[in-house]
Amino acid sequence: MLDHSSKVPITGDPLTDILRGLRLDGVEYGRCEMQEPWGLEFPARTAARFHFIGRKGCWLLQPSGEWVELKAGDAVLLPRGAAHVLASEPGTKASPIQGYEVAELCKNVYCMSNEGCRPGTLLFFGSMYFNLDGLHPLLGMMPDVMRAHELEAYEPGIPHLLEAMAREVTMERVGSGGILARLADVLAATVIRSWVERGCGDSSGWIAAVRDREIGRVLAAIHLEPNRDWTVETLARMMGASRSGFAERFATIVGETPAKYVTQVRMHQARQWLVRDRLKISVVAARLGYESDASFSRAFKRVIGSAPSHFRAEEQAENRQAG
């Protein structure tokens, strides 16, 4: 579900083809020093949340309702931006993160703290967006919380990134905020890549369909060119099967008809163009080959659940209010 302006050649590994353009776009980061007792409440966001513990430790109240201890040097990614709490101890009263005053260190990097003179817990946190639509099957498969330390054995670069972040977060040097933001981008992408390469934690469902030798090639083509006028006949020829044979096998492995899947991918891409790229509805409708804005809007609402104009307005309002 990536935005490619021209046809992209398929390499032969469908999962690689679909994910090779995956990236996280940094939105904003914060450096925070908190004196005990403290608690920070992070509301649900469409953006992913990232936390790095620079000094001392703290506790994370996960979306599941379970508290988990984080030590200095730990980094966690919440890929779907689920609501959660960071606190000095489990059960500590938490205040909304939006209620704190912040000072800008550099572009999109801020600093905040609560009152106190003693060295407290030093945090670095951020919000970032995937260049994939939030309804992409891959994002739905990701766990609520991904911890960097749990992937160190499979990704030798992670300890070095964590060490570099620890140095920067504890040293108030010129440009440290910007360097931390870039390191956070790299670390988050590395965590996701390692998770994907280890099998995405699941060998069934969408991942199994992508890894099917023949169906996977078809899925990769759809995701790489969502604006192409795909038909069942075209996709069947790609797999070298009859129309009926292809449709039956696709539905069995993927769990829905080819036509429905293509429409979903196209509407997810449309949402990206509307929200991320701020394109006009008429432009998006034309890109996807719809004869009118009305027909596009009906298809969009059927898949996404609301009209493109309403959805775009809601997303922009959330971005303005995000903390």
C-alpha cells in the first residue's frame, strides 16, 4: 500500500516487495525529566508512539492492562498508538501528557519536566507515522507493544543504537535533540524490520497469503500499483490460472474475493493521499479511475466507514490537537 508514481518491478519475494518502502515519518519528539512520584498518560493516537528510558527506570501500563517494568536503556514502540501510561511505580496517579508545558529545543523536538531538583527519570518519547495506511494488514498484526531488547539476539545493530541514544539523552550537547530524533527513527524501523524478518510472529492469515508462491505475487502487484485497473482476468493471467480457478484459490487463502481485496487496498491508498498528501477528493478519484467524485465517495465510505471529506477533516483535527 505504498505510493508509487510509476510501475515498480517485482523482485520475486512478495513480502519484500510490499514492505521495501516501509518507513516511519517522525512527527515530534520530547525530552522529559520526571521527579518521583510521577505518571504520564498517553491517549490513543493514529500515530505510533516511541519511548526510550535514558536514566533510572519506570513502569509501562500496557494496553492490555498489565504493568511491565522498563529499565534504563529500554526502548519500546507502540505501533498503533494505543492508550498507555508511563509511571514511576504501578498505580501512580497519571496526568495527561498534553497538560505539561514544553520548551522547543529544535524543530519538532521539545523538552518538558515536572518540579524537582534531584536527578529523576529521563525519558525520550516521540510520535511518528507509518507511510502505510493504518488499516494495512501488517499494522493490524503487530503487537500492541514491541520492545527493542527482545529483538537484540536477532538484530545485532540494536544494542549499538541503544548505547548511542543513552549517550545523547543524558548529555545536553548542541544538537542532541535532533540526533536523538534521527536515532529513534532508525531504531523504530530496525525493530519493525527484525519483527518482519522473524515471521511477524504469525505464520497464518495475511502473512501466510503473502508468502504463498503464486498468490503472494498477485498481492504484491496489487499493493505496488493500487491505482491500476485490476480485473480478475488480469490477476488470473499473472498467476497462470483460469479465472474461476484463480478466484476460488484467492478467496480460500486470502479470505475474501479478489475484487473486494483490490477495492480495500485502493481505498486505503486513497485515505493516505487524502490525509498524508492532502490531495483533493477529485484528484484522488481521478487517480483511481473513478468517473465521478460521487462514485468514489460511495466506494470509500463502504470500505472505510465514512465519507472521504469527513474522514479527512477528523484526521486533520486530531493532528492539530495531538500531544
